[in-house]
Amino acid sequence: MRESINLIQKLFRIRNCEDSYFAHRSRPCLQYQIRRCTAPCVGLISAENYAEQVNDATLFLQGKNQKVLTRMIARMEQAAEALEYEFAAIYRDQINTLTQMQAQQLVSGGQSDIDFVALAREQNHCCVQLVSVRGGRNLGQRSHFLSQSEGFTVMEIMEAFLGQYYQERQPPGQLVISHTLENEALLASVFSEKAGKKVLLQAHPRGNRRKMLETAVGNARQALQMRLASKANMTAQYESLQNLLNLEDMPAWVECFDISHTAGNQTVGSCVVFDNNGAVKSKYRRYNLKGITPGDDYAAMNQVLTRRYGRLQAQEGLLPDLIIIDGGKGQLKQAQEVLAEFGLSGIPVLGIAKGRSRRAGYEQWIQASPMRILSPGPESPASHLVQQIRDEAHRFAITGHRGRRQKAATRSTLEQIPGIGPRRRRALLNHFGGLQGVGKAGIEELSSVPGINRVLAEEIFRALH
């Protein structure tokens, strides 16, 4: 992915700046100087020519490299005939780069569109590895771990996967599969009708395609083994946590809460969810907190928990087997009060406070009901699990907080000054090249901008200083 993004910038010189940055440029940025952009922000390229660059990048991402090459060659020849040798040299370099990349990534089958579908099964768990080739170029692979596969044959699982996967996707011209199917002809007919062209299913390829399929099968087995090892390790961690906290049952649903802010501003609360397979990211929630005293972490935690469990109780949602609070006794007390208010006092609650050394693995655990303090240490499997959950809650909270902070920072201070509407704001930013230039300007300079009189210039100067 990173290589593709880098190539798009090198080959097609597409801008990568944000719209707000793009709209207020008065001169090209560094990307133009290093030949990574054609500076459409200041009109150094026409809208038609820039649209061609975007179209080339789109074709490249669709795997239609040959079409892009043909267009580039035509442009190079046109530039050479017009004696524009500098532009011709740019097209030449683009053609060479694209040709070299294409030569490295071509697989057997010419310019065909092929999907290699390999299935591996172990301990009633299944993994399907799908490798996509478009226009002869390998676009990468992805592992799909299947649920509810127990009790079905490998043939049935493969047929079910193909049917579901290509229900919402366009099938390529060829599907190379690792297992023979009973309803192969029926699937080929359905896929052909959906694609509007003949789709061929092949279970016993030869030559390079066979090697490619064998590689995909090996990758599927390796991915499955890694997942099973990870699951076994996580099960041991949950069992260790159960024993350490003296819980009746191993927790199958854990929720962790954290608060993030900068000096009390743009406060964000996070809730992350883990089950016995790891993070359940679809259940993550962020809460933008308002109406609390800046820096009051106790009130922030109270609001997050109230909003979370008030909604869960109203919607009869799934309640956790364990709640982890990133904080000490004060935050833990807030959690107990909120849970008692909603009649959920039976849910175990664990507070994680930083130890004296503030080092990972040496945190102080505070368990509520009965109240006791634990120090499992960095060697404990339970400690590894709780660290992972707490770090994920912290990451999720701080990501949301940074987003709010960035949004507040990028919002122009000029918007808050009475009498400065969009037109005058745009005139100021264009005249001085941005908010920083406006801030450096004196009253006389500000009043020289069309539409800004001296009274308004003094008002702007006071607001910015």
C-alpha cells in the first residue's frame, strides 16, 4: 500500500494536501519543488491536464497499467514533436518506472485477472487465503478466518465462501481454487452471469499457477496456526485473570474505560471491548464529554459510565463480565456509584493505577467488592492481558482527543472575531499567506487589506494578541 501511494505521487504527481490547505495557497509548496505535485492550487496546471493525471492514477489502481503506459507514450511523443523536451523527459522517466514495476509484479497468465483461493483447516478452524491478480499484477493477499465451519466438509466450506464473497464483488475471469467442488459448473455459471463474461473455475492448475496456489495454501496454514497459537495464549491469560481476581467464571466480555485530555480541554472518554478472541472493534465507543470542570477526571469517568450503561440498560444490550477502569481509587469509586445507580453492582470492577515506578507491568490493581490491592507483576499472563486492554483503551481515547484538538486548532481564530465573515477572512488569509502571516501583521498592514478599516484592524490585532 505504501509503495503504491509513493508511486502515485512519483508517477502521477497527485496532490496529497488537505482541502483547507489547498484552498489558501498563494505559491507552490515543497511537493511541487521535488516533483511530487503539479501545483493545481496556484494554477500551474490546467484543470483538464490535472484530470488526466487523476484518471491515470485511477487506471493504475485498477491494474490497467498497459493503458496508462500507452497514454504516457503518446504524451511523450507529442511533447517531443512540440520540442518540449523537458516534459518529454518527465514522461520518459514515468514510463521507465512503471515498466520496471510491472516487470517485477507480472505472474503467469499474461494480463489476466485471477483470484487464487486456498483453504486450510485445523482443529475445526478454517482460514481462506485469497490472492488477487489484476492485469497480471499481484495486488496482495488477505486471510479470512471463517466462523461456524464445524460439521461441514471442506468442499461445502469452499462453496459457501465463494458464494458469499462474490455475492457483493465482481468475480474475475478466472478462479484458481485449492479444492474440487461438487457444484463447480453451477458456481461458474452464476459468476459468469454476474460478471457479464465467462468465468472459469480451476482446481488443478499447472506450472506457475500451481506454484502460486501452493504458496497461498502454505500462507493459509501459517496464518491459521498463528491464530490458533494466539487464541491458546489468550485463553491462558483469561484463565490467569480469573484465578487472580477469584472470579467464578472466566470473563468472556471485558470493557475498559479511559479518559484523555490536554489541560482539561477537548476531553474524550473511550470504551474498548475484548472477548476471548481479542479486540471487538465494532463495539468500541468514544464519548465527547461536555459540561464538566476542565481536568475533573472523576466527573469525566462518571459521565462516560453513565452514558454507556444507561444506554445499554435502556436497549437491553450485552453487559460485561468484567469492567476495567484506567485510574485509581477515585475513578473506581465513580464506577461503583454509577453501577449501583443502574442496579449493576454485581459486575466485577478493576481499577489500574500507575505504580510508584510508573513502568509497564508494575501497575497497582485495585479490586472492588471486596476492596483489595494486587500487584501481579510483569511476569503474570493476566498482567499481559490487562496491559494490552488498557493500552488499547488509551490509544483509542487519545486518538479521539487528538482529532478534537486538531479540529479546534485548525479552526481559524478569525472566525471568532465579530465582523469577520468568510469573505473578509479569505481576503486576510490570501493577502498574508495564512493565519501566521495575519498574526505577524501590524494594524497599518491589516487596514491596507480591502474591506478592512482601521477600527476592524484594531479589533483583529487585539484578538490575535
